[in-house]
Amino acid sequence: MTADRYFTMMEQLEKEPIESEIPPEWEDFPEVVIDAINTWNHLGDRVYPDIGYVGKDYTNLNHWINVYMVEDREFFLELLHWLDSQAIKKSSEQLKKEYDKLKRQNRGK
């Protein structure tokens, strides 16, 4: 949800907007965060059968660091690592869910 949609919703509900509930806009984030998200989206995925998503392919990372002229590399890399770990966790949970579903279906046969 965007901030505009939030304000529209609150207006329709005839309620006052609550500052802590207003979704952030891209402009609210530091440039390094935006650069990290854009870089993460440009990097290729490493996916293997039976394992699933195992993370991003960082082969071209230096290219994107140079393109975005990243100065705070340590924080930038922390952000990439966090994004990657969240995606790996989500993939792992999804794969486990599908595996458990297949396991339950096979028990019934």
C-alpha cells in the first residue's frame, strides 16, 4: 500500500491517519537502501532442483556497486545479505510446505 492509498482509505473511514501506520515512500529511504534493493533485483538467482532457491549470484556485484557508485559498501552488503537471507528462508519454507503436502498425499494412497 502506498501512502496515498493509506490517506484515501483513512479519509473514507473518516479516521485520522496514524503516523506510525503510514507506509514509507521510496524517497523516505536512504540512497544506499534503494541501491541495494535495485542491485539485489538485478542479480541472478541460484536455484537447484530439490533444493530450491539458494541465494543470489554475486558474480556481477562489483559492476552494480560501480554503477550505483556505492560508498558505504559494508552497509550495502549487509542489506544484500539480509534481502538474500529473507528470500532463502521464504523459499525453504515454501519447499518444505510443498514437500509436506506431497508426503501427506502419498500416505493416503
